[in-house]
Amino acid sequence: MDLAFSTMAARSEVSPAQWRWPFLSWMDGIEEGWAIPLLLFGFVAVWFLFLVIAYLGGDLHSDVLETWTFGRSIEWSYSKHPPLMGWVARAWTSVFPLTNWSFQLMALANSALALWAVDLISRRFVAGDKRMIVLLMLMLLPVYQFHAQRFNANAVLLATWPIATYCFLRSFETREIRWALAAGAAGALAMLGKYYSVFLIAGFAFAAICHPQRRVYWTSWAPWVSMAAGLSALVPHLHWLLISGAPPFAYALARHTGKAFAPSVIEAFLFILGLALLLAVPAATWAVMAKDRLKQVPPDFWAMNSGLLLLFLVGVGTIVFPVITSVVFGTDMPPIWGLQGLFLFVILLVCGASYSIPRFYSVNLTVLVIGIAVFAVVVVAPVHALYRNTHPLHEGRNFYSLAAKELTRRWHEQSSAPLAAAGGDEGLAFGTAFYSPDHPVYEERLVLPHSEALPPRAAFRRGWAALCYDEDASCIASMERIAARAPQFARSAFVLRSTLLGQPGATQRFTALMVPPYDDEKIAPPPLPPVPRIAQVDSEPAPVLVRQDEPTCCAPRTDSADGESEFALRPALPAEEREIKHARRAAAPAAAPPATWPDRAATSASRDGFARWPIPVPRCTPHGSNVGCSPAQRANALAASRGYGARPAYFCDDSGPSASPGSARMAEPVSVRLKRNLCGMAADFDAGVRASQEKFGVAVGAARENADRRMQLWRRDSTPASPRRRI
């Protein structure tokens, strides 16, 4: 078999077949400068056609819609991720329309930019056919087509990592100030794409330290200029993190940390295994092309070019550092996070070989890549579209646009104002914001599970609408509780059916809740449930605050542990409460509504007929006594007074969002785990401080008592005894 292929390759080098001539002519244009751009243009065109056909009956992925939602406002960061993906979406939509094909084209344009940056690195070491082979091997992977389709924080790194690597390579080789500045800026750009890029920066540092030319590099201005440029570029983002409470870090800690040691080791192993399986595709392809030349791999490795050695060390760092982080800190580390670094190993595989590849194999590889793409467009894409019309995607993408337009239509039946805010299910809220003609704002506070932590007095007077899947009972219940705060709201249910070229598909039921706009001056929203206060009595003296577990003054208790009656003393009232009490005595008597306490179980005192005054809810403030406040409430009040975080008013609320069985579709709340840890730390710290204060007070009291006793003894000993009276 190998002999036959070798014979065919030798014959093709002398007298190639006629169908090979166009490909050979195209390869001749690689060094002329037009062959690589033509390859990238063809890649974008063919796979763009695939995405358009395959998703005729489906909408954009929720990650893409989230990226567009972030980009609606230019910020230095966003709640979940750094800002680069939002910036790119904002720049793209300023030129292209808000359509599915527009964002599909953006995703493939990002892949083309990534492959172009990879070619910039390859041409530093090889020329001609090997440059093309590197790109074709990367096109065999499902990274630059399917992974790139979901344009999110991971996909944006496909282009930023090769660009940063190229700038670092030039900076290390030349040590020029311009390339040092470019390396620092490109590294900062990668960090603004996703914080996972810290492993790329660590790989740069690791490579620069381990490389044989490290002394020359570190004694030059290049590394220090790169550090200064990168930090300077990140200053606005770091300032935003400082003043906002770093919500991207809170999201990452809450979502991707907390694994035990054994699961984290398994996670690290699967990370390496997943990347190795993907790299097996270009490795097997290269083995077929190289054949018996593979025996030269060991000597080629030891004779590796200085630049290739630098890339090898960077690649090792991008694999080893994530594995160490996953094991040590117990973090998630899925293989999908490392896909943007696979180009390093493909470059090493092809450019590190000292031998050339016959064009017979290069043409075959080109035909293989083109054949896979054409087969995907002609066969796979139509079959996928037909199948997904009757078997919807699990994200619900088949109904995003249909549900958004139906919700908008029903909204305008209730109000003439445009829809201002959207909530409910996260994916449906993103879809409503994108596909609705009104383009409402994606309101995170109205999206389950964040809606469970919505402050009681939060109002959306411009109106809002929420969409939930009919089977998602937790989403519907949460939206109804929020809608009940408004003067009026409407609930409706409807069924949508997907279609593809007139063929009916799957159906899905939805529940919509709509709160029309209202004005406080014309229609006031219903008041909140009354906070328990001190009751008013017409002819009785003003009530006195007592403990919840004690009857009124001098009322005998028969429920004590020893069976004997006790007498509870009236606690002293603060000055403010005394003024309120005197004012109530002087005021005209008014009938007070009876106070009901459904959450208070009947006690022995109430059963025995002893009256209990209602206990007011303690008001926790950053200053004052804060009697009755838990440590979490005190930390919450202090954070609210200082303005930390986006919504500190309920960050340490003791009644956090409740997990319901119907919320399986929803992801875990972003700040649940971080909230639990921080509030627990605040409570422990507060308890420790109070215990330390008590111990200090006891110690000071004992020392003062001892000093007083010594002083008295000293005065007694120093005072002369009075002379006795003589008789």
C-alpha cells in the first residue's frame, strides 16, 4: 500500500493528472500572496452557506444573543465576561443588520482572521506548501466552523491568541520597542476577551524564562515595555472592576469553582484527553503524508529552531497551567476552553519537520478538505435542517424569533408604548431582546433565577414582559410574584409551531406575563405587605416592646424548664421609641386593624391567656445598635451604605433564591455560591470580632479591678494609724 502511494506520488511529481493542475497552480501562488487569501475567502463562503442552510429553522444560539446584548452598551466590562466580545458585536452590527446570517458571517470572519494570524506565524519558519498545509490541517478540526459559530468569550480567543503569540514571537526575536508594545497590547486584548488568557500570558513568561536566550531577552527593554503596555491597556478595565465589585470574578467563582480533589483530577485528565483526541486528527494526517520520514521526528525535535522552541514552551504552558489550576483550586476545566491554543502544536508538527512533503499529498489534503466542506453543504446541512424542524434544539432556538414576535404583538394589544424590558427564561429573554421589533432591554433582574432576589420595592414603571416555557412552573411562579406588585398585569398562554419551507414541525407552549406601563401619580402600585409595628389601643396605655420569647411584664410563665413561674422585666426603650410612645399617647385614639402573625406558632404563654405585643422587624443600618440583626444583615447594610457591587441591597439577604424542582432548565444563580461564602465569612468575622471585644472587655475589667484593689491596699498601708486614746 505504501509502495503504491509512493509510486503514484513519484509519477505525479513528473506528470501530474490534469485535474491536479488547478490545485498546483494555486499552490504556486502561495508565495505570490494571493493563494492564502483565496483559501480563507473560500473557507468563509462555503461554511457560511452551510450555517445558513443548516439553521433555516433555527435561530442564533443564546451565547451569541448574549454577546449582542452586552454590546448594546459600550462598557469596560460586563456582568459575566470581559468586554471584547461585546465590542466586536457592537462594531459589527453598526455595519451589518440584526439578522441570523449577519452573525453567522461574523463568526466565520473571526475564524478567517484567526487563520490569517496563524499563517503570519507559520511564514516565520516555512514557505510555500507547508504554510498551506498548516491551515488545511486546522480546517480539518471542528473548531473554526462549529465552535466559532457560538460567538462568545471562548470564540473571540480564536483570533486574539494567534495575534498575541505572533507579537510576542517578534518581540522575543527582535527585542524592538514597537514589537514589545504590540506584544503588551495584544496580551491585554486577549485578557479583555476572557480571563482564561492569563494562561497564555503565563505561557509567555514560562517560555521566556526557560528559553536558552532568556538572558538576552530579560536584559533588554522588551519585557518591561510589554508589561507596562499591557497594564496600561488594562487600567480602565481594572478600574471598572474595582468600583463595581468585580462581577465577572464573582460569576466565575460561583459557576466554575468548588470541586473536590478527586473530581478536579478527573476534570484535568479529561481536559488533556479531549485536546489530545482533537490533535490526533492532524497528527494522523501528517503521519499519512510523511510516511517513513517520521523517523526523523526525534532528531528534528532536538534540532528545533529557536522560534519553534519558544512556541513549544508557550504551548506547554497553555496545557500545564490550566491542569495545575484545576487540580489545586478545584475549578472546572472543559476541553472547549483550550481549543484556541491547538494551532501552536499544528505549527510545531508541520514547521518542525526538516523534510518536504510531495505535492501529491498536498493536493490530496486540499481535495479532502474541500470535499468535506462540499459534502457538509450539500448533504449534512439540508438533513440537519429537516431533522431539527421536527426535533427542536434543546436550547429552544427553533422558537426564539416566533415567540418574540408573538409576545410583541400581544404586548401592543395591551399598550401602545414599545416594549421596554424582557425577562423570564434566560434564552427567551435574549431572543425577545434581539428578535422583537421593539428590541427591549434584557433585564437581568427579571430573569430566573435572578428574579428570586429582586428587592421588594423594585419597580419597572415603563412596563415589562416575560416569556416562560409552559412546563417551567418555577419561571411562571416567579414572574407572577413580581407582576403582582404592579397595578395590573396580563397573563396569556399560546402555542407556536415551527415550519421549514412550508412543512410543519414541532410545537411548543409558552406563558407570557405582561405588565403595562403605569404612572405613580395616576395609578399607584399596591402597597407592600405591612411591616409589623407596635399596635395602637384606644384606652390602653402605650405598649412596651418585649422579647419575642417573653410575655408582658410581670406575667407569670408556666412553661419554664423547672416549672416555676418567672417574671420578665421590661427592657429599656431607646430615646426614639420613647418619643414615639409619648406621641401615640397624646394622639387621638384610632381603631387599629388586628395584627395577625401566621408565621408565629402558638406558645404556652399565648395558650395560657397572657398577651404578647407584636415584635417589630429590626431595622438594620450601617450605624447604630442594630439590635436583633444577624451578622449577614449587618454586612449587607454596611455594603449597601458603601455602594459595593451592583445590587448590594440584597446581596446578603438571609432569604436567598429558593431552588425549585421546575428550574432544571435554568442554570444555578450566578452569585449563589459566592454569596454564601462571602456572607458566611462576614458572619464569622463579625462573631469573631464580638467575641474578641467581649474577651477584651473582661480582661480590661479584671485588670481595672486588680488595679483598684492594689490602690486600696496601698492607701491603707500608707495611711498612719490614729493614736489610741489613753484612759
